Amino acid sequence: MITVDDTRAIGEARLLAGLDQDLRHHLLTYGPLPQLTREDYVQLCEAVGLRGRGGAAFPVALKLQDLPARGVEAVVVNGSESEPVSRKDRLLLTRSPHLVLDGAVGLAHALRAPHVLIGVHDAAAATSLREALMERDDHLAIEVRDTPGRFVAGEARALLSALEGRAAVPPGRRVLPTRSGIHRRPTFLSNVETFAQLAVLARLGSRGFSSTGLISEPGTQLLTIDGAVQRPGVIETPTGVPLDTVLQYAGAEPGPVLLGGYHGRWLPRTDGVTLQRPEVSAGIILALGSATCPLGEVTRVAEWLRSQSAGQCGPCVFGLAALVDDFARLTIGDRQGWYDAQRHLGLIPGRGACAHPDGAARFLTSALEVFDDDVRRHLSGQGCGRPVLGVLPAPGGTR
């Protein structure tokens, strides 16, 4: 669990301004939540270019406009943060649950949705939400439901399936929740930070919200930083902050950086990179440092990604298993492993039943590109001379 010392802000703290507060102190910090209409939310989200703070970074205004004028079944908060590195949503649920609830309740009233459902797999977060609800009277049916902690269970359609009592895996058909969500009815679904941002936006208005961050996408963002850093944790920054500023602030060691988690991309250099969506959609920054073996680290994560397969399509079941074998052979200098990895990485994208195989392939493809020098050393038979320290968190592994 993240402690007080694990949270920081570069510039103005908004989402992290009222941690560990009961409802009375929360309202003293943020003020009362305005009663806004659906049109108000659309206009506000359009004015600030608000995007969802999950992996897709979809414009919130477009999602709202895609809902029918009548008959919205529910507002769903996706609290199934199953990315091993990410901790920002759990922090909000655990230490600022009223801010998340404000965003969900305010929007539910605006959409005339009778239900708010919150899917959470972290026990401490679920307890915090339930305790917060005991202080509130929101005139809505609000339910916190426990969900599985598997990686693919955090995908929107997998969450909807779990909330309806089915297996927490994405169905093969890709239908937007705004068209067919809970009980096959139109549903607004987004991740935890998005609702916290909506609560801040409703109070500040577009002008106040836009007083920091980029002109194209103003406001602040939550970033989880981990790996080879002196001060890991969750940082709130203005949008568009330079990546080097965040790395320096966290005391990161020099070396490659992973943006976006285990469905993200590796960066060979960090100078000139600014943190904004969609590049930093998942809000994850992971510094690798220079003391560990990059290929060994990536192979560990590839094995974990394979274990998280939903088991419902060939690219995931067989493709990811093949890639684990390819990378394991590559690390011991087997040149055929490199050729096989290239071939398999070209076959996987665009063929899976969900985004997991595509995301895993993106992570592994960028690793081969960024760690090209290390690949050459391994293929020479000499290796890189560095141990595998377990810098990249992989549940069930060494870290």
C-alpha cells in the first residue's frame, strides 16, 4: 500500500490535495459538487479536451455524446487496476474515495442513470470505498463489487462480464459499452482517475481547470513511477511535463525507460519527451537503470504476460507462449530465437480477441529495437555480463 511519503506533486496538487479525509474535510478541501447537466459535462470535457485516464485515452466528450438521450443503464467505475506497475487508481480509491465517488455520482445524476457500479480487485480499496459510502447519501444505488485481479480482467468488456457474474474475460465481439454495456444497455464506463478528474473539472470549471498543463489538454495527471529510482510512488504533475523532470524528481538511474506499462513502449532516450496522452495513457513510468540484464528482465515479463492470457484465441495462447520460448533462447545466444521472435511478433498484432496479445507484442517489439546492442552481445555468445535483478515487477517472480 502506498504511504504518505510515496505521493508527491510537481506544481499544484489537485487529485492529491485531499488524501485521507472524511467527507466533512473532503468538502472543506474541494467545496460542494455542482449539479450539472449532461450538456454541461459535454461542454466542459470538450473545452479542456479531457481524455480517459486508462490505456485507450478516449475523449470523454465523445463517449458522452455516444450515449442515447434516454435509457442509460449505469455508470461504471473500472477499479480493476491489474497492471503490476500501476498504483495511481488504487491510491485514489484507498485514500481519496470521496473524490472518485463525486465524479461517478455527479455524472450518474446528469445522465439519469439509476446505478453506479464500482469494480475493484484490491481489498483495501474496496474497504475504503464502502466506508466512504456509509458517510454519504447520494440518492443512487451505488455498489462496490469485488473483481478478479488478472491482467485482462481490467479490460472494459472483461469488467462488464465480471459485473454480470460471468468470466472476467473480454468477449470476442468488440462492442462499445456506450452501445451495449450492463445488461446490454448503454453504459458509461471509465477508469478511476477519469472520475476524479471529472469531480475536479465540475468544481473548477474549464477556465480554472486550464490554469495548468498543456493548452491542448490542460490539467494535471497522475503518474506511477517505479523501477531503478530512489523515490518510487505516485506523482501528480501538469500535463506535458518533460519526462526528464519527473525522472530527476524521482531520483531515477540513467538508462532506458518504459512508458505505458507492459502494453507500452521502451524509449532509448528521454530528452525532449513530454508526458501527455496517448503516449503516457496508462500513467506508468518505469526506469530500468543500467545494472540489470535488459533481455532477462523482458523475458521475465513475457512469461508473466503469457500467464495472464484469457485463453480464448490462438495469438494469445500459442503466440505468447512461442515468444517466451523465443526470448529465452535469444538470451542464451541462440540466433534462431531472434529470427523466430521477429517472425512471431509479425504474426500476432490485429488477430487477437482482445488487446492483450497486441499490447504484449508492442512491448516485446520495442524491447528488441531499443536493446539492439544487448541483443547483439547475447547473440555473440558472450552475453551482456549483467545479472537479472528483477527491476521489472512481475507477480510471482523475484520482485
